[in-house]
Amino acid sequence: MKLDDGIPAIPLWIDGHAWFSVFEEFIDIREADGSVNFRVPKCGVDEVGRAIASALDLQPTWGEETMQREALVAELGALLDQFAGDFAKLISRETGKTPESSREEVSRAVAALRSASCASGGGSVQIVCSNSENPLLSAVEGMVRAWTAGDTVVVLSDPRSPSVLFAFAELSARAEFPAGAYCLLHGDGSTQRALESALGS
């Protein structure tokens, strides 16, 4: 998805695939060197509703299938480990972290996924908001808490560092996560408030 000035926009992830729409507002992603090479759409009530509906559609099946969830999360951890170098580069590009710090963040995310132990139950949708300091780890830790409890998750990326979470969404498809287990939105505080209002948080 490119705008008139040729700068591409990172799509959302809903229903298990990249999701496009027509948006009124976009947020520039200013990389560590100050350049703007990507944008993200600013999600509103419609996109929030679509993501939550997708996450809810997977319940209660997701919460009931404990062994399948645990196997999927473990597979996602193995894939993240396999592509750790690529993910570290994405983190460094947008956050300005050193390569060593970025690799450490990826390693900690891999460990969180590999150590996950799923329980039966759940059935709800959790909101996870990433932060710009640890964009991957902050989101993965929240996702692991949700998935191990049997909940699906809607992630709101920090607009300063969203690329790694879209790459993670693509990785979840490679791990054969079912549609709705992980939805990704972009936006700001107004998007977060819309999510919290929709879920009664």
C-alpha cells in the first residue's frame, strides 16, 4: 500500500492476513536516522471493531485447545529464533538500538515463547500495547500471557516502531496460527481508547 508520495504504508493484520482499507490519517515512522521510509494508518472505530470481531470469532475454540495452542506458540518461538537476525535489524532500524541490544531483545522474546505453558479456559480478547523501547519483547510478553490463558489478542503497535510486529504477524501465519489469534492495529492514544471502550476495559 503506497500513498501518492510513494512512501509505503504498513498494513494491519486481521483475519490471519494483511488487511487494507481506505484511511483518512497516517502516521510517519521516523527511523533512527531521521528518515521517513514507511507510514502506518491511524486506525479508528471501524478497524477496531473489525479486529475485535476477528478475535472473538476464534473463541471458544482457541481457549479449549490447550495442546494445540502450546504447540503453535512453541513453533512461533522456533521460527523467531530462525529469523532472529532479520528481526534484530528491523528493531535497530526504527529504535536506534545497537545490534547487540536488538539481538538480546529478540532472544528474550524467543525465550518467552519457548517457555510458555498453556492452560485451559480463557475465551476473551486481550489488548496488548507495544512500546518503542522494546517493540517486539513488550508485545510478545503480552501475547504470551493472553495465549497461555486461552485468550486471543489485539495488538496496538507503537507508531515509532511497528515494522517488527507486522513481520511477527507474517511469522505467525507461517506457524499456522488460526485467523483471529493475533490481530495487529496501528494508531495512537485515540486508537487505544477506542479499543478499551469496545472491550469495556
